[in-house]
Amino acid sequence: MMRIGWGQAEITPRGGAISLYGQWDTRIPRQVNDPLRAVAMAIATEEGDVVWVGCDLCYISQNMMRAAHDEIRRQRPDFPFAHLIVSATHIHTGPCLDNDRFVARLDGVHDDAGALTTRECMEQVARGVARAALMALSSMRESTVEVGVAWEQTGVCRRAIYQDGSAQMYGDVHRKDFRSMEGRDGGPMQFLYVYDAVRCDLTGVVANIPCPAQCDEHASYITADYFGVVRNHLQEALGEAVCLLPLVRAAGDLSPHDMVDRMPCITRCEGRSGALHMGNRVARALLRERERPVSTLKSAVRVRHASKDIPFPIWSATDEEYRESKAFLQAHSANNTPGMLYSTHYTRVKRYESGRTHYVAPVHALRMGGVVLLSNPFELYIAYADRIRMRLAQAHVFDVQLACEPLAYLPTPQAVRGGHYSAVNFVCACGPQAGELLVDESVRMVEKLYQDA
């Protein structure tokens, strides 16, 4: 029997201003354009109850997850940490949750004067995640699920390639030496519509969109970006009791900002107008595809969960690179050196001297009949998700990035050769070697769920 429950809670930090995270400049807003939320879907599996929480955040902090789990265990002492999955929509208009991320500003993320500390923000978010999770666990009921797919463009490739083989994120596509975009645009939106099996009421929707929530990424106010717009449309059309679980598909090399398809007559998905445009587009698709599902999962389908902590190899430096970067830092300062160049050398030295070789992070697979929700801890380049899905021909895979750990971009070998932001070490915990491991381990995990069925 498939039993599913829903819960949601606000996670906008209160009690003072916050420092918005996601850009290099300091932004301390005085306005909440729309509140940030944690939305939880609890589901009974053969391995026990599992909760997936989607959050209007830039990334997920392991410290936040631990704090949320501690809160959950006050009411559910036996609830395992490995059954809590939390993912981010990757907004750039919310709080920072940690001040010691390994891929952040040069010396880590610091608390800004006049704003709540990162610890205070983290604790408030954790309490909201726990409230949503507990609400979902307490409201589980027999359910059926319908699957929807919308073939409309959302995320587009944001890395331009030039004649010399170099690449740039948001590079100038009007240059004479521009040759192509580096990868493909995002695939379709994926939806799960969850119904009460007895009353047939819609209780919640899972929306898995191949586009980070970054239309309004430079805003000076708090906002959930386009997912906040989708949420408002859903509640207006179907009632406030219907929850929206916001998930983002692999989108490390994607964004909502059109590049080669920019036209004067088309609204660009930038700023507040862009968030409204993208949110309206996703909401229309969500409501339309509800009327024409591609498949249905009855209450009797088997529901399975698997997770594995994978030791991903760190993108570190060779002995020669370390010596080169050590000498560079001795001869240059951050104030008179281009930020990306200085950060690259700084990261080489920092990681080499740490002696650390791997980051251990979990990957989760949640199977409902022929549908699998598959997590990863990266801003994942779409090519890796394509490879996973193509090797799992028996499953309809919902790939979900930025879950449970903030391991940042995972670039392809082609991207590393091209260089530039999103494919250099200081914004990538791991290199392409970790991508090979992620593909193989993810496929192996899902195949085992089918073999054991």
C-alpha cells in the first residue's frame, strides 16, 4: 500500500536582517517579497518511512540536516537520519547556512555586520524543515500517483564555446569567434500528482524542473524566485491545502537566462519579471498536464528506498601545481589579482595542505513502481544525468540535484578543458572522476531496487 503525507513550514529567517547568499557582493535586504518554504513529502517504503523535503535555499548544509533530524527525533525517536532527504532549489536570494563551506569565498563565508549570523539562520531553517517533516509523517494516507511530463523549455545551456576551445559561463555569444553552446538545453518538466486514494482529492504535487530558481538571482530582497510564483498559482487554482514539493533536475550548466535564443519580442527570464514569466510558464504546464497524465501508480505498487554514502574524490592539486600555486600566492595578493585566478591558486594550496582525498556524500533512490526519484549532492552537469537515465531504461527517473550536501558543480571533461566559472576547482569540490563514480553508483543502486523486487 502506498501511503503519502504532506507538510510545509516557512523557513524565512526572522528576528533581524539576513545576508543574502549566492553572489560575491554583500546584500542585506529589508524586504520579504515572498516567504521561503520547506515542503515535505513523507512516504512509507518497505525500508521504513522516508521524508523528502524541498527547500527554497541555495544549498543544503549538513549541519542544518543534523539539527533538523535532532528536532524530528524529539517526536520520532526511531526515525533514521538516512531516511531524511533534503534538497535545494538553488535560489540566490535566501540565507547562508554555514560559514565553513569549502567552495565559498576565499576565506569562507563570514557573518556580515547588521545581519543574523549564519548559525542563527541555520537553526531557524532546521526547525522549519523538522516541522514540515513531522507534519508530513503525521498525515500519511493511502494514495495514488499520476505522472505528468511537459515538453516546454525552462533551463538553457549557459556556457559558450569559442574558436580556441575556451568556454565561458554567460560568455558573449555575439563575438566573432563564438562557435556554439557547450551542452544541450534542459529536458522536460516532470510532475507527480498525489491523490488521496479514498477521497480522490489532490493532496500534493512534485514538480521537478530542469532549471535553477535563479531568474531573480541579483535581487536585494528575499524571494523563492519562480517557485514562489508557481506556489501562488497552485494555491489559487487548487486550494491552499495542496502542497508543492519543489525539486530541480540536473542543471549545473543550465540557467533560466536565454543566450542564443534572445529576441526583442520575447520576455527574458531575468529579474522579478523573469521570475513571474518562468513561474507562470511552469504553473500553466503543471495545471495542464494534470488533465493528461502519462501513467498512473496505483496504491498497490511497491515502494522502495535505498541510500549510499559515496566517497567522491576531491579535485585536488598535483605536487607541481601545489608548488606553482604556493609561489603565486607569495607573489600576488587578492586585491591586485583577478578573483578567479587568485581563487584557483588559493584552492589548490588549501586542498593540498588539508591532506583530504574524498568528500563522503549520500545518494538516495526512492522507487514508486516504475518511477524513481534519484538524488545527487552536486550542481550536476546535465550530461551525467542523461547517462544515468539512458542506462536505466526500465525506469522513469526524476533526477534531483543539490540534495543533502553542498558539493557544488560537477563538470564534464569538456567543461574542464574549456575552463571558466563552474568548471574550475574553487567552485567544484570534485572533478569528472567523481562524475564517473556518481553515474556507476547511481545506476547500480537503482538496478538493485528492481532486482530485489
